[in-house]
Amino acid sequence: MIPVAIIVPARLASTRFPRKLLHLIQGVPLLAHVARRLKREASDWPVWFAVDDPSLEAVAHAEGFPVVMTDPAHQSGTDRLAEANQTVQAEVVLNIQADEPLVSGEQIQKLHDILTEEHAMSTLVTPFRRPSDFLDANQVKCVRGVTGDALYFSRSPIPSVRDGLPPEGDSFWQAQPPLRHLGLYGYRAEFLEAFTRLAPGRLEGLEKLEQLRALENGYRIAVAETSAPSVGIDTPEDAEAFARYLEKTK
């Protein structure tokens, strides 16, 4: 086995944004934006794409990356990773989402470094700075315990502020703001194999967040904070925002 590999799970179907990984942003498919970012930010790591459709395979191959074709019936990205790692054979798998085109080398390194022997998984969070983002169900929230491990993830605004949410600009958003979960994960290979045998959990089904399956079954998830910018493309509006970002950073 190899010590570590980055695997990008990519599926063509998307409920909120159909075929989003092929959506053209400045004439380039979203998946290619992610591939090019990894070429710059993860040049020292082996990178594979785990896809479920020949059209995605073609994009990844065109960008020069190896591809593993996986079962289109997988219900979660983690299931897809587990199948792909049967080919890749990595002891630690770093999961970079196919719709996160601003992932940084610092984030990837941090994912790897916090994955201790006591943890099945690792992931990252970043502070919320605006009430509108905190209330957005497309932006997942994370709460942590005193050890820094994850207690829960939700699409609802947690922790709930009983006395009312402070307005933007209030010191609340600078001191100890709520945390937004970034869709980046590190896994141990043995956990990936175990995960595929776990039945989807009730909380996972309600929230539509697969990381809850790990928490429901007693696994520990290490969490680290990052201030690096991140853009997850979940809607056409997100794609437009990313296009504006690219224009500003030319």
C-alpha cells in the first residue's frame, strides 16, 4: 500500500444543480477547475479521480490525472472513495470534493496532520462572518467539543442563539463565531472499509450529511479550523460567484 493519496469522488447526478461538474465556468468545466487547482496546490501528493460516468473520466484524463471508474449506484462520496481505494491502495485517503475549486495546499496538509490514530476521520471548518451565511441551509454547520472533535453537523443554524442572532459586524462574528463545515475529509483505509458495511443512519437520512453516519456509530472526527478561502459550488448562484471571483483575481 502507499502511505497517502488524494482521491476526488465525482458523480454526474446532482439534485440541486444537475450535471454541475460539467457546468462551464469561463468556458472550463467545474471538474477541470478543481483538477487544475490540485495540480498547483497538491503537486507533491498522488491524486486520483473516482468517477461514475465517462464524461467525467474524459475531463480528468484531459487534465492528466489517473481515474478509477466506480459504481453509479453509490449513495455517498465515502462509498465511492472506498471502492476507489481498492485500486489506489492508500493507507490514508484525503477526500477533496469535486465541487471545491479553491482548496489550498495548507488545508490538504492540515487534513493529513490532524488524523491521529484515535480518529477515523478528519475534516476542516472555517468561521462564519455573516448571519445570512449562517442561516443558509446549503452551508453546513459544525459544533466541536473541548477536545476539538466534532460533536454534530447540521444544515440548521447551530449552536442556536437563544437571545437572537447578532447583526453583521457585531463582535460576536469575530470573537467566537459559529463554524462552517468544509467538505474536505481525511480517512484511514480501515475506516473506509468499515463505513461501507454500516447502515445509513437516521440522522444522516434527515440531514443528508453522510459524516453523521460516523458519529452515530461512535467514531471520532478530528476537526481543525482554517481561514483559507473556500467556495463550494452547490447551486448555479455559487457558480456565478466563483466566476466573479476568477474575474477579480485575474
